[in-house]
Amino acid sequence: MPADQQDIAREIAARAEAAAADGRPRHHPDRDYPPYRSTALRHPRQPLVPVLDPEAAELSGPVFGRTDLTDLDHDLTRRHSSAPLGERITVTGRVLDRAGRPVTGQLVEIWQANAAGRYAHERDQHPAPLDPNFTGTGRCLTDDQGVYRFTTIKPGAYPWRNHTNAWRPAHIHFSLFGTAFTQRLITQMYFPGDPLFRHDPILQSVTDPAARARLVAAYDHDLSVPEWSLGYRWDIVLDGPAATWTEEGR
């Protein structure tokens, strides 16, 4: 029989207990995390083997710059003929290095589900409505203070087939490209107070509570735009003890 939520909850608790007993800092999850079922097939079992020259890859890979962005790339609510449905939000924060210095000119991309919890992608076929005025992708460059800023719609939770009655908390995917395509990092931002946190094996695979908390944005009323959007602040730290978790090997 497929696992249900109670089975997954027991597995999550066992892994958390083992991590706590181990006592080592775990800023990133194990690549093989059994409650997250697909990691059994997706994580490397052998040491990685370099197959190309990284410098050559950077020379021949995609190059991004200010000329590649338009004035509307950061606003996911103004990309179509009408406004999308849902709760309009502003998401902003700073991209920082391990010393707290701003990372400037950083390409930040996001993608997400719509307010009903459905992606505008052919592989997402669950019975929630698509929104013709929301495709769920955006990008911007950080400014001189390392600040990024997006206007979007708060995404909905959605089902996935990890186990019976599995639901993902509302989240936004973030991608940061560094100075070359081969330096790309991917992570997820969550919203405070979501009741699905404890049920989600992807979020719970980050067994360090402090590291897990760094994936959750803070509601910031000062960022809310009157009669327009609610504001959330989420800083991204690229390295060091306070680093934001990234999806390594996933």
C-alpha cells in the first residue's frame, strides 16, 4: 500500500530524532531522504566525475545582463492583458555573502503556482483552474544594496504524489545565477504560519530547525503597498553558517 500522511510523519520524526542525536550541524539535507520518495532515485550514489572543463562551460554557456530584462519582468501581475486572480503580494529582500555584504547585479529568477495551486506547465494536470493572466515566472537583478523585488500573487498549496493525500505548502522557487551559468543555486521561499509545514517532507528534510526557519519569509507591514499588495521580506545568504538552504543534488 502507498504510504499515507501518518507513515510519512513517523518517518520524518525518526529522521529528525536521528539528526538531533547525531549532534552535527546540518545546514543542508541528506541527498537521500526517504520520506521524500523521489530522492531514492535522484541522488548520486557514486562520487561525482568531472566531464568537462568548468571554465570552458562558462565561456560557452548563457550570458545574462541588464539588456536581457524588461521593465515588467519583476512584476508577474502585469504580464498579460488583465490582472491575475489572487492575493497580490510584494516579495523583496537582500542577497548577501557570508560576511553580510550585498551581492550586486545578481540575476534572481522565480517561478510558482497560481493562486489555485496550479503551474502553467503541461505536466501539471491536477484539477485546479489555470489563470490565463498568470504564467508564474519573473526575474530581476539585485541593485547596489543587493536588493531584489517582485510583485506577484500568493501561490496556493497543491497536491503531489509523494504519498496519499500529500500537499505542498505555498512556496515560491528562487534561482540565483552567480556570475556564470555553472554557479546556479535553487531554493524555495515559504510563507509564515503555514499548517502544512510539519506534513511536508521536502521542507522537513532540512532537519536543522534554524536552517529550516531561514526558508520562511517574514510578513513586513511596512512593505505592504496601500490598497495594492501585502509585503514579505526574505533575505538570501549564499554561504557560511547563516546560509540559505539550496537544493544541492536534487
